[in-house]
Amino acid sequence: MGSIAPLHVRVDIDETETWRVRPDSRAIARLRGNPAISAPLSFVRFEPYVLPKRSLTGDTTERVDTRVLQAIYEFAPSEFPAFVGQQVDVFIAAPGREAATRNPTSGQVVFGAFADNRAQTADGTSRTAFTVKTK
């Protein structure tokens, strides 16, 4: 069986806002139906692809061609009484438009330059990612 501590939350971020989101930004989850119940979240990772949005609300003003970046956050189940699979509302602090424009997130977090030509694998080890040849 798997472990249920910590629990993870998959957050859909509209593609028009992805350039503002930072891994070090504060995030908070609130229980749907009672926003007084909340807990801080810790950033885990971004999924590397922007995907079509799966859960549409049915609102008449909602675009159906929306694409989202998924971010994974974690929390301790002892701090937040959410069940596995339950939807929660997540709020992520983002820098203002001017600050975010000077240093947008898009691309640099997921596909940023490595300090060398080694890539970290899922188990934490490093291996050569690519070789660059010059003439």
C-alpha cells in the first residue's frame, strides 16, 4: 500500500497566469464549503506540460479551449481535514505584473539551464543529459 502522508494537491493554473507563478510563492488550500478551514501548502514540482483543462465548471463565460499548467503541492493530513480525491480551493501568492514581467517564470523553472550538462533523475542521482560538440 502507499503512504498518505504527506498528501498532494494537483493545482490547475490557467496558461495566461503561468508566467506569474513562482515555486517559492506562498500557497494556501481552503476546504470547499468552509473557507475558514485552511492550511499552508509546500511546493513540490510543476508538471512539464501545459495541458487542456479537464474539469470545466459549466459557467457560460468559461472558455472551453483553456489550457493549464499543473503544479503539485503537499500538506500534512493532520493539519488539513481533506479526503483523498476531494477538491479544494488553492490560492497562490504571485508577484505584481511589473515584477513578474521583468522575470517571468515560463520556461526557466521547468526547462531552466543546468549548471552543467548533468540532469537529475527521479531517484535524486545525476546522469549525463546531453553532450555538446563544438568545432
